[in-house]
Amino acid sequence: MANPQIDFIIFDLDGTLLDSVPDLAWAADKAVQAMGFPSVSLDQVRHWIGNGADVLIGRALSRSIEIDPSLSEELRQKSRECFDDFYFQSQHQRSFLYDGVKETLAAFHERGIKMAIVTNKPAKFVPHLLEVHGLDAYFVDVIGGDTFPLRKPDPFALHWLMEKHNLDSTHAMMVGDSRNDVLAGKAAGCFVAGLTYGYNYGEPIASCEPNVVLDHFSDLLNVIK
């Protein structure tokens, strides 16, 4: 399915452009152990990410996607600060780009298509992560999970981008790997591409009914002719 009217692409980050789970899992495991809680694994963390760092650390402390309501706010806050410290120490050295990401972004950049990132990752971590992986030159805006009061699946950030760049939503595409991305894109009126290889809580991305489902990042080049 092609949509030739697209001239602005909004990308999710984790699970879409790169696999950041190894660094997130390392930091989450270090943090919960530092707080006296049991260790968590990479596979567990892979199912818990996507809703921001506060939710991730709550799930890691609970060892479940459902956060234990008995956890105190003070404990969760201290654990989050600890997680941030360890994640900063990771320097994103365990994360890696998915196949075809850099080449595809370069192709869109050469075509003059504007691109932005809307992620639920805390904003302070994003610029260095993009720099480490050589992606920092491609995006006109980078919006983190704490840039605005509302985050995906709320479409606030997408509406903000469209207003800033004077865009009609039918000329914008949201690209992501989770239901948060699909719901945000749909609510904003964008064309939505769902990627099958990322993190979607163990559910097929097709179940969220994006406009198009893609197995590889480079398939986006066939969507925008």
C-alpha cells in the first residue's frame, strides 16, 4: 500500500529504529538489585518497555507488567533515579540499529522528506543515543516522553509537530512498533506504519490495525513512492 502524499515522517525510537533493550535491561537489573529487589532478565524487560522509564522501573520492581500497588512512591522514585544513573553509565553501547535503518533514513533525507522522533523515552537520553548511532543529523524535532505532559498513546506530540510545521495530518506518517504508536498516529489522523519486529507486549502489531504492516524497516521505501 503506497501513500505518495506523505512528506513528513514521525518515528518511534526504541523497537523501531534500534534495539535498546540490552542497555535498558542492564540498567533496570542494576537498579532493582541496588534497591534490594530480585534480578530481572533481558526477556522480561523486553515485554515491559514502551510506556516510559517510570512505568518500566515499576514493572521491574514488581516483576510483572502489572505494577504492584503496594510499592511506595518514594521507593519508585529512588529506583527511577538509580535506573537513570545506570542507564547513563551504559553509554548505549549494547544497543544496535535494526537492519536498513541508516540507509533508509538517508534516502528519505535526500528526498527532502522531513523527519521527527516521538518517543516515550526520557528526553535527556535521546540526543546522545542518536549521536552514538550516527542518526543525529536526520531529524528536525526530537520529542521525549517527558517533553510534554502527555505521551503516546496520546496524540499531543503529533498534533504539536503538525501545528509547528503547518502540516495536514494526511501528509504525515507515524512509524512504530507498538500499539502506543499506532493509537497515537490514528488519533492524530496520520497514515500509520506498524513494524513487526519491535516490542508490542507480545502481541502482533497487525492486531492494532495500522494502515500498513511491515517486516523490515527498508520496506518503508516502498510505502512512500
